[in-house]
Amino acid sequence: MSENSSLLMLGSQGTSMNSSSNSSVSPPSADWVAPTFTRAAQFRVVATLVLFLFAAVSNLAVLISVARGRGRRLASHLRPLIMSLAVADLMMTFIVMPLDMVWNVTVQWYAGDAMCKLLCFLKLFAMHSSAFILVVISLDRHHAILRPLDSFDAKRRNKRMLLLAWSLSLLLASPQLFIFRVIKAEGVDFTQCVTHGSFQQRWQETVYNMFLFVTLYVVPLLVMSLCYTRILIEINHQIHKSKGGESCLRRSGTDMIPKARMKTLKMTIIIVVSFVVCWTPYYLLGIWYWFHPQMIQVTPEYVNHILFVFGNLNTCCDPVIYGLYTPSFRADLAVCWFCRRQDSSPKSLDRLSARQGNPSAEQESDAPSVDQMRANEE
């Protein structure tokens, strides 16, 4: 297995850990053979490059659409959430992916001690911010469905939560600046960016890695699960309440919630599910390694590479899901595409935008419905 083939040692590379030198154990002995750019690593680089190109274009398109295109018609408290998610995905795209590709190609580290510390810090910062922003989005949906009367204050509340999410990401990633350093192996011509010497005992590094695993995955997953479980319980309650004829006799249970809000809810649920599906296998592999390091001898190298590439697929899923649920984004893409065609005309673009749907319909009402206000009054 190559030296920087990721084994999800979060304390080491933010997203990954080199198989041997990138740990707190001793440098390799004289009979140690330097790793090479294997065929499995080559597949990883090619696959990551494809994901990088798609994620860069799609997430930039989402960011431009929300900032300057038809996406500006989204509710004022939703725009910062979508923009922050796109920014977090772009950080994963332009920091994690290129660094992983280059490091797999070079095998060892050539960028010096300062870049070793900085880039490993940025990798973990990008991963934390991506997870925490999904938490903020889940909390926003929780408030929108369970506390509709609080939606008047949603914009200010979301700004505070986003500030907290970015600040926590910065804080939790900061130890990377101190535990990483460039080490030259004794007796061989090999230099690597590692955590050697930062931990006195292996269990200390395991505790640090587990702490990052909890903050990166366990806590966000628990919060998101709790939010959407309560939302689904509330929707189920509304359905039974409507069937019982207690209120809103002319409306179904799901109609108790505005259609735009339900559409946004479905979109965010799918985004969260894609995060869980894409990253869970890789995190489980990391846990296995932390407690059973000998598994590296029996696990095929390509398994680690495939799972890491599958985790990065999540960065590509978010803009696709957003596009599926957002006609205005599709209209912006269509306009951009047809603007490059010489035979395009304003009339054809207008007809295209009309077919994509009325973007203003995406605007989620910040104000609670009359039925919701009556229900709360009762």
C-alpha cells in the first residue's frame, strides 16, 4: 500500500492517514522499501480528477445562480444556507481533492513544513465545515416545520448558526497546525508529512482520531437524525389530525405545510442521506484500522481507494440534488448553455424558462400559514 494511501486517520491528514509513516510510530528501518505509485493509486487519481472537474463546475454554478441568477428569488433565510453549502463543497473540491491527487502521485512530501501544516489544517477545516453546514440546514428545517411562528426570525438565526458552524470548524481543525511536521526517514531518501513525535503513545493518537470522528460524523449525524425524525413525526401528526377532522377539513395533512417548504424539506433530507451513504463506509474502515492496525495487512489496497473516492462523490451529489429540486437553477444552466449557441433568441430563452417552471414559486414563505397560526393559538 502506498505511503499516502488514505486509511482515514483523521488526526493525520484531515481526511486520511498514510499507511505507515504518517503516524506516531517510528520511522522505517533500513530494510524498509519506499512505497510507489501503484495501479490502485492511479485509479484513485483518475477518479478523483473526474469528480474534481464535475464538482468544481457544478458547485460554482450553484453559487453563481444563488448569488447573481434566478436563485436570488429563494427565501432570504435559505440563500445563505445554500451558498454556504456550495462554498463548503468548493473547499472540499479545491483543497482536499487536488492535494490527495498530487500526494498520491508524488508519494512523498515535497512542499515543506509550513505547507504540510497548512494544507492538513485546511483539509480538516473543509470536512468539518461541510458536515456542520448540513447540521445548520437540518436545524433550519426543524424550526420551519415545528416552529413556523419563529420563521420571522429565521434569517438572523441562520446567520448566527452559520457563524458558529464556521467558527467550530476553524477551532477543531487548528490542532493540525501543531501535530503535523515534515520528517525525513532515517537511512532512506524519503520525506513525509506526518504526525511522528506529536503523540507519546499510540492510544493518545487513537483518542484524538476518535474525537475528530465524533465531531465530524457522529454528532452531526445524531443532530440531523433527531431533527428529521421530529419533522416526520410532526408531519405524521398533522396527517392524522386532518383525517380526524380536528381542523382544516378541506386540506390534507401534508398541505398543512406550504408546498414550497415541503419541497425544500425533501431536498435537504436527500442531501443529508447522500452525505451519510457516501462517507459511512470510509469512516467504518477508519474505525477498524484504529483498533486493529493489523487489518492493513489483509485489506486490499483498492478497497481503501474506492471508499475514499466514494466519499468524495458526496461533493458532486449536492449540486445535482439542488438542481433536481430547483427549477430556477436549471433555467440558469439552460440560459448559459443556449447563450453559447448562435441561433439562440430571446423568445426561445423565454419559452425555455417557462418550461423550467416559475422560479418565484420556489420562494418559501417566511410567514406561517393561517391554519398554522390558528393551530398555535389553540
